[in-house]
Amino acid sequence: MEASAFIYDVLYKHGYKMMHLMGDTDGILSLTGAWKWIRDRKFKVSKPWTPWSQDGNFIGFIKEYTHFTLVTVHGQGHSALHKFTDEVPNLINRFISDQPLTE
């Protein structure tokens, strides 16, 4: 009944860092819905919207909160993760390794 949203609250409470990566034109999981969901969680912003690019190519935006990072892939929908097969794994590796996410 509560889907998977509850797990973010549990992980956040215990200090785990999390990333949510999505296309900004996703018709299934909308960015507007994600913003509302984040506002409802009352996550504190630690870094405002920042453009995300790799090798000079604009990919999307990143907004960082305490223990939570929202990443968008511009102009992509639900399959955003599959389109950027070099960029997405690179970003995830940087996230896991505690490296800066933007160039």
C-alpha cells in the first residue's frame, strides 16, 4: 500500500546517503511529483540546482540535500538511465566514492 517511499525515510533517519535519478519528462514518475515528495520529507538543501555535464555535454541538473541527491536527465523519460550508458555509471561511481558530482 505504501509502495517504496517509506524506505527513504528509514534510510534518511539512519544517515544513509541516497540518490534518486530520473528523466525530467518522465510521464510515469513526474518531476513535479518528486518535488512534492521531497518537500513532504523536509530534506534540507545543501547545494542548489547545479547543471550536470560530462565532457562539455549538458545532461541535466543535480540538487543536493542532507543525505539525499536528486538528479535529472534533461529531455528524457522513464528510460533515462539506459540512454546515457557512460554518464550515468560515471555519476553513480562519483556519488559512491564521495567525489564531486559536477565538473
